Amino acid sequence: MQENVAVVTGGTGGLGRALIPYLIRRDFRVAATYLKPEEARQLEEELDVDEDRLMLRRCDCTDIETVESVMQDVVDTFGPMNVVAALVGGWAGGRDLAETSRVRFERMIDVNLRSTFNTLRAAVPHMREVDWGRIIAIGSRAAIDNPAGQAVFNASKAAVTSLVQSLAGELDDTNITANVLVPSVIDTPVTRAALPFADYMDWPKPSEIAVVLDFLLSPASEVINGAQIPVFGKV
């Protein structure tokens, strides 16, 4: 293997902030994307690592040209990536299908499916140069259970799973695997704010899910490819 390089999109979110320390402890150079500068500054303060170990880049992952530019920047600075964690996503529910606006539909497709597609489309050619790698994207239990009142979110996450499993088949001739992590509801401040009356005590925490991610992104997970990995907690 060459230098270990990881790209974590949505790196300043709850799950990204939990995962990145694991990667750094395993001697990865990590490139993380963000949208809000204040969150990037907070992550830098939390990690307190040298610039040659952590690269932070502002990136709207729904824009393919921006994603491709960031990926090239990573390659130019750190070398080709061999780990990609596509963690960008979002939830919007509380509407029956007939009441779902076009704006809400497009937002769910953009933030969940398009962001994942753009990330993997831009990263995979670089990963093939190394011919060893791990890809993980974030699905949702909702794409399996299909709860009412959030049809577009459910569909967008189901599409993410289909996308990644199709990619896993395309990578059969390589040493690169692609899997989907399937959480129920992740216990983050954003989720608590979106569901203020929910009982979050049994929700899986980012730190708990990061342990699973660390394994899936390691050499030890080579026999797992095209899988949906449930991390439901007790929900």
C-alpha cells in the first residue's frame, strides 16, 4: 500500500468528527469537507494535528465540479485516496407524498443521492490508481422499513444503497470494496433539534458507529463488499 489517504465528506458533522480521529490514529492523512467555516475551525481545535495530516476544504458535494476540484486537490497534496467515507446527507420528513413539494423532493435527492454520486464518481478513478481501497456511504433504515410521511427521504436513501451496491460489482476486479452503513437515527445535536420530542436514549451515538466504520474502512474488512451494515442501536 502507498500512503494512506482518506477523504471524509461531511467531515464536520457528528459522524465525521467521530470517525476522523480513528483514521488519524491509523496514520491516515485525512481530507475532510465542510460547509460552515465555524465548524471547520472547531474540528481543527478538537483534533490539534499538523497540516500535513489534516486537510479541510469547503465543498458543496451537490456540485460535481466542486467535488472534482477538491478530489484533485487531495491527490495533488496527499496522493491518491484509498479510503472514502461519503457522509453527507440529510433528512426531511413530516409530509405525505401528495403534500411533498418539488423543492423538498429535489433537496432530498441532492443532499443524499447526488452528493454520494458526485463523491464516488470523482474519487473512484483515483482509487483505481492505488488498487486498494474502502468506500462507505450512508444509507438509512428508513430505506428498508419505508415509514410513512417521508417517502422522498426513504427513496433517496434506497437509491444510495442501489448506487453503492452497483459500484461494488463494478469493482470486483479490484481490491476496492464498497459498502453501505445503515443507521436508524443517529444521536446528534442536529437530529435532536429535528425531533425534539423523540426519546433519543436508545439512538446509536456517533462514537459507537465510528467503531464500526473504522473496521469497515480497514484491511480486515476485505471479505465484505456490497453489503448493508445495520447500526440500529435499540431503536
